[in-house]
Amino acid sequence: MRRFLLIAIPYAWLLVLFLVPFVIVLKISLSDAAIARPPYFPQFDWAEGVMAFVRELDFENFIFLTQDDLYWKAYLSSLRIATTATLLTLVAGYPIAYAMARAPEEWRPTLMMLVILPFWTSFLIRVYAWMGILSNEGYLNQILLWTGIINEPLTILNTNTAVYIGIVYTYLPFMILPVYSALDRMDGSLIEAAEDLGCSRAQAFWLVTIPLSRPGIIAGCFLVFIPVLGEFVIPSLLGGSGTLMIGKVLWEEFFSNRDWPVASAVAVVLLLILVVPIVLFQRNQQKQAEAEK
Amino acid sequence: MQSSTFAPWEDPNAKPLIRFKNVTKRFGEFTAIDNLTLDIFEREFFALLGPSGCGKTTMMRMLAGFETATEGVIELAGQDIAPVPPNKRAVNMMFQSYALFPHLSVWDNIAFGLRRDRKSKAEIEARVEEMLRLVRLEKFAQRKPHQISGGQRQRVALARSLAKAPKLLLLDEPLGALDKKLRQDTQFELMDIQEKTGTTFVIVTHDQEEAMTVASRVAVMDQGQLMQVATPDRIYETPNSVYVADFIGDVNIIEGRATPEGEDGYRIDWAEGQPALTAKSATRFDKGQKCHLAIRPEKVAISAERPADAANAVQGRVHDIAYLGNLSTYYVELADGTIIKAQTSNTRRISRRSFTWEDTVWLSWTATAGVLLAN
Amino acid sequence: MNRMSWFNTVSLTLGFAFLYIPMLILIVYSFNESKLVTVWAGFSTKWYGELFQNDAFLNAAWVTLKVAVMSSTLATILGTMAALVLVRAGRFMGRTLFSGMIYAPLVMPEVITGLSLLLLFIGIGLDRGVMTIVLAHTTFAMCYVSVVVSSRLVTFDRSLEEAALDLGCSAAEAFRLVTLPIIAPAVISGWLLAFTLSLDDLVIASFTSGPAATTLPIKIFSAVRLGVSPEINALSTIMIGIVTVGVISASLISKQALVRQKRDEQAAARG
């Protein structure tokens, strides 16, 4: 009996508050918008029964998504931005993780703490900090103007560049931690063996260190790519009207246009796009776990 | 040591404390225990001895209640214990890793089982103090497990498992983690405590020296079956198979064919061109039956000259000498290439002995020195 | 290797500078006299004063705190149960679905989680307010808690539980008296994680909150959309300060505990 309750309680909670909402999103994505509260049609009427309900559903919204330029452009743009941002974060994060892994033992706990502290600090605040830096009157421009490097303020805020900076900044800990973990676990004598067999430092790094830290690199990339794809706050605050990201589009569909069925359809398609990287990530984690056994 | 008159297994009227009746345990395809029947009596210090994978740990876990038999019945004091969960059995276990609760003090660890019985505070205090005195850890009562040494942790584990005065105490490789000197001291302590408290101990070990030292009876196991169950001296002097003879201590095995000779004697032809050996055996062998002669190295005498009246004597060349301080083991190669080990005390210094490497020597033993085994 | 190459030292310095300079700038300019956040006009703490008189912000902070405490406590309980199920319950009907549901919210974009929950609440006619945010936060936080707790459970020494059973505990007692105290650090970090996630959440709270229940992130977001403001800088500084104190103390406590444990073990070995 106890075992049943132990399983049933969290199970029931997740079914009601996770699975059922998804089914509802799916259902509404197949409905029509209506000027009503709630703003969609058809509503499930017990009296008329399931068949009548199903007959009213259609893929109109999904077709709409393919017709209107905005949506498929936004998906593509999100994929492009997410991929680029992930690579940038990797390039920025790997050297830091590597340096941490090579640091003397006594420093490690402090270094870890320094990486984790931003992680615990409010995401919103950290993004906000860049608004003050990147704006036309912001600190970056002030310094550049003052040192004479440029004559006119650079427009960085409200462009894609700002979005990239923001993403790299906020997601850096997510890249550093798995890469550091993989590098830390790596056997240092392997590098010595490589050098003993004739590799230069650079070669040893390229041929031994990088491949061995691959699991960490992959984990870090997924941990950045998947959330960034659906990111809303950064494009909203740092990006401009030209920054097309699907999270922003979904928000605007929902709150500004009040078109819930389309918003739901956008969500469903985003989920479908995400299935591929998620499954790949899961497989990679499983392979990792097995390799370690 | 157990007194020589303690032998309930020989009394036909004695009721065993534990009885395994045709017990089989399977894990999927793998059979861990194969149709095993065994009686263990009260106040015994019983050892389950065997290599890893022989099933001894599984037997113990079935007694504790963490595994159930696939077939057969296990009885404790005449009652089938299968329906009784581990927390309700009068059985306690001392774990190999000690399993001391790291968040509780030594005192609380020992009191843990007593508290589950809802004993009164005074009773618990008295009993815990008694246990601390028994294992001589009174001064360490308030320490936590990580604040005491390995040997002390072992004593806490023992005290904790004895606190509830169980009918049966199971010990899972209790001395494995201790260094040699500590192990020997603890072995005698365990035997003392067992006699004092009158508890039945069942110990699981792969260390045959340990089993031989502490146990009143030893069960040698292999692949889920009992090979031999007997007192340590019987196991050593009269093993019932080559497996047991080889598992316990050092032994020389000579293969040959037996021919009955006289009342209970046999002539053993073991190699071409070599004189036959003689041995006495209670087991019956047919003419020409394949047999193995098992002789312990300490029963093989070594000499430079052929001994005049030895029942068995063979000649060989000293191949190697293992010098162990108090003993020397000579590895002597016979004509057909067989190596026989002969062990002697070093009553004379090695430099003053009459033979050394590469010398030709004679090995001899009596007709009753060895055991003739069929398999 | 004890000596650090210059490349590594530079990487570390640049890296941590990159991570910390924006936050330092926030803090410094929260003490700026001028309203123009980017022009330094002198030291002043007036924005902190203004912040503490801003009722809207104070209310939002209070709501956020309430929601965070309730949802993280609930999430810790549910998440620990889920972790036990994942690690100990073995096979049962619907197990794949269960583990799928536990891991999915970790990778789900927040906009989708928020959207779906709002649609649920509307569908069942539940008024949006503090309770709906709590329900939403509990749901995604419990998944994080279960990941933290289950990774601890996996390395937990089961012979300790067997010893507890052997000494007379029922399964529930064994969990309460032995397992739980020992995995407590993991459970507590799970709680802290859930608390931080709730405190910081903007997107899901926006979808699932109601007119009376505005959380601090929502307030900050709407203020910030209009541009940079020194009051927000002041608020940010306070929040960064709290987190810093928390992280540093946690770090010191764990370091202390490690030192003490090493000392005890050495003393024990000496007898």
C-alpha cells in the first residue's frame, strides 16, 4: 500500500499538471480563435459528445503557420541563433573550464564557487545588467568613446549582437561545469604519454584532450542549445524588432494578439523541433552512464 | 576454544536451531544454492567457507531475511521463517562494511535496535553500557563512526548486533578489513564473546585460517553445494574430496590406481618404474579404481639418505626451498616431474642442513599419513 | 601540474572578469546620485530609500517570497518521492511515462510550460493568483529536486538500510531514521534549488499569475522594458548581495565540515 502511494502521488501530480496541460495545448492548436473568454472555439461540451468535438478540429492553425512568413522565419532564426550562440559559448567556456582543471587543488573550491555564484543570481538581473552596458549611452560606448577608439556610439543594444552577448553571458556556467567535470576526470598521465610519444603541446591538446573531453562538450552544448531555442527574456530585452526568436513570437501571439490557437500551434511545432535534440541528448547521457559502469 | 565434549551434531535427539531443507535459490538463470540440506545447532560457532560465488553469502542473507528461498524450507527453532520479515526475526547481522549509521554516535548505534523494541530508557541504558563493556569501548561512547579506527568500528558493529541478544548472529566476513595482527586478536575475542553470551554464531568467510581457528564446525562450499561439513580437525585430517583437501591448507595430491592389499590397506600404482605407495583407508576402493592420495606437507619427511623402515619413500631433486623463518617448505621434483612439498620446522639453521638446492633427497611418510580420496 | 601557464591564467582572469564586471557595474551605479544610470554624479543611497518606499515592489517581493517558500517545500516533498520511485521502485506499469514526465520539464522551454498550465487553469475554471503560481512552480521545480536527490540515492549505501531493517525497523522507519538524515544535504540543496528557481522565474509566473498576484520578476521585467532605472540597480544589488552571502557561507560551511572530518579521521587512525 505504501509503495502504491509513493508512486501514485507524484505520478498523479505530474499527470494532472504536466501531461494534461499538453493535451490541452494540442487540442487548442487544433481549434479556432474566437472573441470569447476563453478565446477559442470549439469548447468541449459534454452534451454534444466527443465526435461533434472532433469534427470541429482542424489543422487550420498549422497551415497558417506555414503560410505566414513570420513563423517559419522565426523557427529558422531561432535555430540559427541557438546554434551560433552555443558555439560561441563553447569557445568562451572551454578555455575557462580548461584553466580551472589545470589550476592548483587549493584553488578549485573557490573557482567552483565563483562559477556557481552567477548561476544562483537572478537571470533577469544579469540580462538587465547588459542593457546598461550596451545601450548607446551605455558604459561600453562611454569607454570606447573616451579612449577614442570610436567616434560615434555603436548601436549594439536591440540587435542580434546584444542577444548573442546576453546568451553567452547567462549560459556560460552551464557550459563550464560539464566541460570542467569531464576535464577534471581525465587522466593527466595521458597527456604525458602523448608528449612522451612525440606530440607537441598543441598536438597533445588537439589529439588527446579535446576528444576525451567530448562527453563534457556535448553535454554542455545540449544544456545551452535546448533552452536557448525557446528563450524569451534575452531576445525581449536585448534584441530588437529584427530579432526573431520563437519564444518571443509565442509570447506576443499569446499576450498581444490574444490568438491562443495559433500560439498553441507555435508551441506544438516548437516541441516537435525540440524532440530531436532532446532524444539525442538522452541517448548521449545513457551512453555516458553505461561507459562509466 | 570450544570444549571437546561440545558436539550436538552427533546427538540424534538434539533439535537444530537452524534447518535448511532442500533449499534452492535461483537468480534468474543462475543457481546460487542447489538443493542444500544442513542443520546448525545452538551455541555452535559455525563457519560457511568457500570461494566467492559459492553461495555462502546468499545462505546468510536468506537467514537474515534479505533473500527468500526459491524452493525448500528454512526453519529457525522449528518454525518456517519465510513469512517473517527481517525486522521481526530473532536474527541479527554484522555487516562486512559494518554499516554503522554515520549520523549517530557509538552509543546511539548500539541503542538503535533496542529502541525499536520500545524498551524502557533504563533498560536500554543498562544494556548499552553492558555491550560497551563487552567490547571495551566505554570511553568512545559519544564518538561518531568516522572518529574511531577500523578495529573500533568493527567492535561497535559487533556490540550493536549483540545488543538485542539474538538467537542467531550472522557475521559477514567480519575480519576482512583488519590487518593481520588485529585479526588474530579479534578472532579470539569473538570466540570468547560467543562462549560468554551463548549465542549461535554463523560466520561467512573465504579465509580458511579464520574458519579453522574460530569455528566449532566448518561447511566447505562450492557452487551452491556443501562439499563437507565437519569439525576443523576432521576437515583438515580427513577431507572427503580433493576439492576440500586442496581448499584447506597446503596439500600434495598424487594420482594413481588402487589395489586392495590386506585388511584396509591399498597399494597405489602412480608412475611407471616407481615403487608403489601404500596407504590405509576406511573408504572402499575397487581393484584398479582411480584414486588420489592427499598428504599434507608437514607429514612428509625429507632426508638425504633413504630412511630404513618407511612405508613410503620416493627419491627426488630439491627444486626450490621456501624459507619462512620458522618453517621451510621444500619443493622436490620426482622422476616423473611431479613436485611434492615437504615442510619441516627449522630446528637447524638452513646453512647447516645436509641438503640444499639441486640435491637428491628422499621423501618418506607412513601408511596412515595420507588420505585416499576417490574424487 | 602546479604551475599555471600564462594562457590559463589569462583565460581565468578574462573569464571571471567577463562574468563579474556587469554585476559590479550594477552595484556601483546603484549608488549613483543621478537618475541617468550611465553618468556618474556622486555617491548616494537615495535609490535604496526610494525602493523601500515603493509599495508595489515591496508587495511583489512579499508575494514572490511566499510563493517561493510554499512551492519549494512542496516540490522538495514531491521531488524526493519521485526520486525514491525512480531509484528504488523497480519496474511498474507506466514507468517509462513517469520518468519521461520527470525529465521533460528540465528541457521544456518555459514559454510552453507556462502556456500549457495557463490553459489548464482556464479549462478547469481555476482563478489565477498566488495558488496557481505555486502549483506551476511546484511542478517544474519537483523535477529538478528529483534529479538532485536521485543522484544522491544512487550512491547511497544500501547496507545501512538493511542494517536498520535487521535491527527491527519497518521500511518506513528505516527511511525516516537512517536514509533521510544521511541524504539530508541533497534534499536541502534540492530545496534551495527549487527556491531559487521559483524566486527567479519570470515566464511561467507571467502566464499563471493573476491580477492580485504580481511577483518581483514580473514587476522588474515591466519596469525594465521601459529602460534602465537606478531603483532596479538598487534592487539588483540587494539580491546579488543576498545570494553572495548565501553562496559564500555555504561554501565555508562545507569546507569547514570537510576539514573537521579529515581531522577526526586522522585522530581516529592514531587511536
